[in-house]
Amino acid sequence: MSGRAKSISLRQRRRKEALVGYLFVAPAFLGFLIFYLLPTLRAVEISLTDWNLMRASKFVGLGNYATLLSDANFWHSAKVTFAYVVYNIPLQTVLGLLLAVLSDRLARAVWLRAIIIAPYLISNVVAALVWMMMLDPILGLVNAFLTFFGVGPQGFLASPDQAMVSVAAISTWRHTGLTALLFYAGLQAIPAHLYEAAKLEGAGEWTIFRRITLPLLRPVLAFVVVTSLIGSFQVFDVVAVATAGGPSNSTRVILWYIYENAFKFNKMGYASAISVVLFVTLILITLLQMRVLRADQSDLD
């Protein structure tokens, strides 16, 4: 076969492979188009209107965004959401990394990883209901233990000072197992000979972790932090079930405020404007995090 015939045959084979690839990607792309892209564009359109779901929408341009800038309730919900992120992300990341390292160093049993991931298999609603009962000021198991040890009952979800910390603790309990599993998978990709060479040089466990494990886990760490941050800014289920934004608006996170404006106050245009602002903010934060953490680079290369 001549060189030109081989080139034509190669191009035809590549086109067929590309077509097969497009066919495999098509269902996911269609789902993204229908359930994500089109609703997002529709939300942007609604954010430019005054619409209460009962009458025809009225175009107001950037009026909803101007109102948002001077809305004290919006800034309060942003502050509450930021507090939740600060409570949740560092603890969840550190605990997940600790569990992953301990699992990798001490016990690689499958049953242990199954126990660690078990809370994540519970839905947010069920987790919130279970912890509501356990943290009940009168009948809760946690307060029973505190009383037994002489601490005294605590308000937890019923206390304005403790409610957000309690909500963050519930989310941390549920998601730490998944974080640990992601870190554990990243640990398996680190070549064993690096650890062996470090031990031969006399490096201790802390030095090995700081100089080898942590740098080589950077891509996984970036993925965990980015996805956890996005999920934290979108917290809703636990708040809706456990506190409904209370007490005294101490857990009135952004998504709960969006829900209130859309379905309680019938301000669909204003709720959509807040959603668009949240969407753009998350994109900017994600891009900044990926740049700072150099998520597209690996020290294994």
C-alpha cells in the first residue's frame, strides 16, 4: 500500500474513532444541555425581570442586581454562608487526609474503608433528621452524655450561637468519608520507591508526609478543596430540615435565602439574580483556587 493510501486509511480510521467518541459523549452532553445550560440561561433571563409566578414578567434590566447590592439580608446570608465554609472545609479536609493516611499506613482492609464511606451513603435529609434527634436539648443522646459528664445540656441546633457550628459538623460528618476515599486513591498513585528512598535517607514520618506525600497529593487536594467549596456554598438540605434558616436567621445561608425569595415571597426575578451572582462567584473562586493550587500540574511528571 502506498504512503498516500495509508494516510487516507489512517484519516478514515481516526474519523470513525472520533465519531464513536462523540456518540459516547452525546448522552452526557445532551443531559448537560437540557438540565444545566438551558436552565442557567433561563435563570439569567428571569433575573432581568420582575416576576411573581402569578402574572406576566416585567423587564427591569439590572434592577434586581441593584437591589441586591443594598439588601442587608443578602449580605447577612453571604456572611452566614462564608462562616459555614470556614467551619466546614478545613476540618473536613484535614480529617479526610488524616483518615486516608492512617488507612494507607496502618490498615488497608476493605471493611474499614466501607465504614469510613458509610455516612456519605446516607442522604442529607436522613442525616439531618438523625442528628436533630441526637442533638435534641431534652431527649437527645448527645446531651444525655454531656449531662452524664457534668457539662450540662446544650442548645445546638436550637441555639443562635451554636446552630451554624452544628450544621457544619453534620455536613463534615457526612462528607469526610468521601474526602478520605479520594485522598486514599491519590495515595495509591504515589510510587512506593519514593518512600523507601526517603526512609533509607533517615527521614521520619512527618518529613516524608511534608516532603513527599503532601506535594504529590496536590492535584487531588485541589479537586477536593474546589468541589468541597462549591458544595459548601450550595448547602441547603441540612439547613432546610434541621433549622429552616433559624434560629434568629443564624443559619440563613444563601441558598435558603434564594428559596425564600422564590417560593415564599414570590420574587422569582430577584431570586434568580442572587443565583446568577452566586454562580459567577463560584466560577471566579474555582478559577482562583485552581491557579493557586496548580491543579493542572503534578510533581510526578
